[in-house]
Amino acid sequence: MVILYVDPISEARALRAACLQKHGLTVYEAPDAESAVEFAQEIDHIDVLVCEGFLVGDFTGFDLSHALQEKYPELRTVFTSRHNLVGYEGVIGSSPVIYDPVPDEQLLKAVIGGAEEGQAPVAILDNESANETLPTLAPGTVLGNYVIKELLTVEPDTETYAAVQQVVGRQVALVLLDPIKAMDPAMLSNFQERVRVKASVTHPKVAPLYESLVIDQLYFYTREISHGKTLLDMQDQGDKLSEKAMVDLIAGVTEAMSYGTERGFHYRILTALDVSFDAEHQACIVNVFRPPSAKPHNFQKDTKKLIMLLRSVADGPRARHLIDDLLRESYDWESLHKKAKELQEEHRERSLLKRVDLKEVGDIKASQNAKGTPKWVFVVAPLILIGLFVGFYVKSTLAPPPPAAPIIETMLLIPSGNFIYQNADKPTTTGKRYWIDQHEITIGQYAEFLEALEQDPSIILRCNHPDQPKDKKTHKPEQWAAYLAAAKTGGNFNNQRMDINCPIVNVDWWDAHAYALWKGHRLPTEEEWEKAARGTDGKIFPWGDDLRPHAANLGSDYDPKGKGGKIDGYNYWAPVIHTREDISAFGALGMAGNVEEWTATWDNHPDYPDTLVPVVRGGHFALTTVKNLLTLRTLAQSPDKTSLARGFRTVTDKEPPLDEQVSVTN
């Protein structure tokens, strides 16, 4: 059996290599990962790698094990460690770990015993916890206002418990100083100084300390318990992080670590138990900061350990390549934070590099910005003035039309069960029933949303999507004030009258998401959208399978200069209830035409396969192609892109009030 033994301390390496050689094993030695790789290139095969977890240099023992297994797939690894490896289970896998000092019999058992067929892997052996010492506090113990629930972790001088603060019912982490060590004045002083440092840390990405207490000679403090999942939870549950999520996590953790190190604090090494990540991609760390120490940290080595922690939760090649790229460079906490912020900005820029999805909108702007004054203008100018005078006279003598009354909000029940999706041969099922807006969200409805935001700005924090760009500060469409004024008064837009019952347009995906959340709803998935539009039998159009040019507000009569509408009656959008035959079997209005609609579904952009963008469904007033109106999948240029021909509607899984429900008999 051929063993490669890697340890930076030559004396320890020589003693353990000699122990293995006594039992007839061939042992090669190396002080670091780079030297070990050089040895491996000259050796025909290696059966077992025995390696210290953290090595001197740029690469850890975990890196080395992963690299050598590429060359020797049957290679087994035994890790030794002088540091606590709790939280590194994801990169250790089933390999045994033996903590220093390494007993000869444990080393032999791990190296030789593990080679036997069917041999169960040796468990991680923590020599301090091997005595099976019971925790100081049993579940149910009451300490002042706190009730102990369970032991979470054990460190050399502290025990951390999950507890409940009774008065307010708050879940907390309670960190208890080992009562034996509390009897040592020096240990107690160190603990109290550590608590003072932690109390001085006020950073949104560091779990805050609540209070420090002494009860019955037990010294402890309480802190916020981690939100979301820890990295250890993710490793155990097989959860993965995309490249973008990985960048967001690194940015959050390094922001917190930079905060502490800039203030001269010492810290303990981050483990997978210390880093948490919530559903909104917000990272948080346990308060690992301690008083300044004469022994400085190697920041470059510590950042590599953090990056290595993330290897086991990397989802897909892009996320793994990100890890590999970061490991090739040396970063301290501040420079790694700066790199993460740059990567976040690259993601934002990448989402903006899209093609224009509506050529007509450009035509409108081009016609509006045309330069030069034709000679005929000077000829007809007097006639125009006369026309304006006549128009003014007529307008002053005739009463303006009354403003439109806002429509009643209505929702349709879409039952669970099978339906034809896309061009599938077999029916698909939505799995559960849901309610969908009968019509597209109107200008008037959206105005109520914006008014609510103005009255209570905190709403925006609850409604914004966690991935919404930080520089997006408002959900108001471009030129909203003038746009709303025209709608309220029945004014014209591009030579077409509009009112508050016209669909809201020029909103991006983030706007639509926020509105839906404010209503207590959500955006429909594209499957839900299509079922509501086509019914259960896969109709080509909402009204059936026959082509009717006048049935929906589409683009066969569209004129970008505003003079269209001869076929369906509208050049641009129509009020959402003014539809001829664009009514689905379930009673949904305007799903074939009027405006296309945002959905909750995201997919890879065809021009940028690594970039996810929202899917848009349905036809619109400028769309000249009427084929496959209800199965056409349009990939938005980006979630930030707005269009004059795009709006949205919402769905809910919760039954709406009876006065908002519409019953449709097919």
C-alpha cells in the first residue's frame, strides 16, 4: 500500500510516517500541497492520502485531496487536524478525521482498516469530545428569562444553546462559559472582554449581541440566532447556490469581516455553522470577533478557507469556476469584498446587454425626434393656425366627456386538473386551483399602489424583490405624472384617447412583482397564464381555432405614427374591458392582444445562455404575427426593460372576497 503523507510540521510528519512504515507500508512525505502534487506526478499510484486539513501555502488539504482524486479516482483520504473542523463536513465528505495529537492506533485503523471491503468510514474523532461529557444545561433549564431548548455547538471554553426568551417569545442563541473555566480569573476576564468586543459590533450582517448575564455563577450572553439556512444546513440538505447567489453571499460575509478587521478586532475562523443565507439572498455571520491579539491572522489564508467552504454548495460549472478563479488569487477581506462587488456589478451589466424587443417603439421615438423642417410647413402654417382657432372655439363651446369610472376588480377561478400546454401530446396539470385577474392591471389600479407607497414608504421594503437592482428607487413609470393626468381626464396619447381603465404599461418586471406582492398576490407562472388563456383543450385562440383579425387588439392595423386602428378599433391599447372576442373559456379578457404580460417564470436568454430573464406571454397591439399567440414564449431583454406594449395581471392561491369573484359558465 502506497501512502502520501502531507503535513507542514516535519517532526510530526516523520514520526507518523515511521509508524506506518513499521507496518510494511510505503510512505512518501510532503510539507505542502504543491510539493505533494510534484510527488504525485512521479508516482504510479497512491492508495491513501494522509493530509493535514490546513496547510502552509495557498492550498488546503481539501484542495489537494480533490485534485489528486482527479488522477487517482480510487484514492482514499484521511485528514489530520490541529484545528476544529466542525462546519467543514461538506468538503470532508466521508473521509475520516483524526484530531491532534494523532494516536498511532487510530491512524493505522483509518489507513489500513478503511481499505477493507465493506468497512464503514471512520467517524470524525474529536479528542476533546470523545469523553462524551454531558452538556452543562439540560433542555428545559431556566436561566432568568431564558429557557434552554437544545445544545447547538461546543467550543473549547463555551457551549452554545438554542433558547427562548420567555417575555417576548424570541428565539436566541445562548453562549455559556464553561463553569469550570469560569473559576479561573484569567479565563473569566478573557470571556468578559470578548463579550465587550461583541457588544461593540453593530453591523447589519453580524448577528447582534442582546445581553450579558450572570445567574447562579453561570456566565453567559445571548445573541440573535441565524436567519435562513447555515452553510452546514445547506450541505446536509443538498441545497446549492448559483453563481450569482455565491457572489452575493461572499459580498455579504466579506463586508462584515472587513468591518471587524478594519477596527483591529481578532476573530475565530469562520465555519459552515457561522454563515447563513436567507431566501432573499442576504448573508449574515455569527459574531466571531474577539479582542485584538498579538498573534495576527493570515487574512489571505482565511479568505481561502471561506471560499473552500462554499465549494460543496456550488451549483453548476459557472459557480464552481467562480470558486476556482477566486482560489487562484490571494485576497484579504477588503480586497475580496471589492472583488465580490465588482462581480455583482458585472451581473447587473450582463442583464442589460440585450436586444431590443419592440422595433416599433424605436420607430415612434425616431419619428418624434426627426430633424429638419420641410418647406411645406411654411405653406400650410396659416391653415394650421386657422384649424387651431376653430378647434379652440369648438372645444370651448362643447362640454368635455366625463372621466371614465374605474372598473371593478374581478378574479376568475381556474380549477385544478389537466390542460394542454404548448404543443404537448399529453395533458399537463397545474396541480392546484388558483384565481387570476379577469383583465390586465389598469392605470387606475397601479395609481392606487403608488399612492400607498407614498403614504407608507415601508411598503416598498416588503414588496421589493430581493434581486431588484439597488439603484432602482421607485416603481413609477417614466413620465408618470403626465401619463396619469391624461388618463384621469380622458386625454390623448399619440393621437389616441386613454383613460384610467387602460392597461398599465412601461413597467418593468420588478414593478409588476412589487404590485402583485402589495395586493397579496403574485405573478402567474407561464403554465398558469396559458391555461387561463387557452382553456383545458388547448385552443389556438381564446375564442377557438379560427383566425379572426378583428377579434383581438393586434397589430394588423397598427401605425407607429398613431393613425391605425381601422380593423380592431384601437391603434394602441384599449381599455381592458373593451374587447370584442378576446375572451377565454374561463372568462379572461385580453390575453391574445392589447398588451403582452410579464410572468413569474424565468428562462435562459437565447443570446446569453448563462443569463436568466423573465418570460413574457401573449400578443399586443403592435404584433403583426398572429400565429401561436397563446403558446408564443417571448424572452424579455432583461427584467429592467419596459415597453409601451407590455403590462401584467396577477394570480392568487387564496380565495378572493366574493364580490371580486366572477363565475363563468363554459
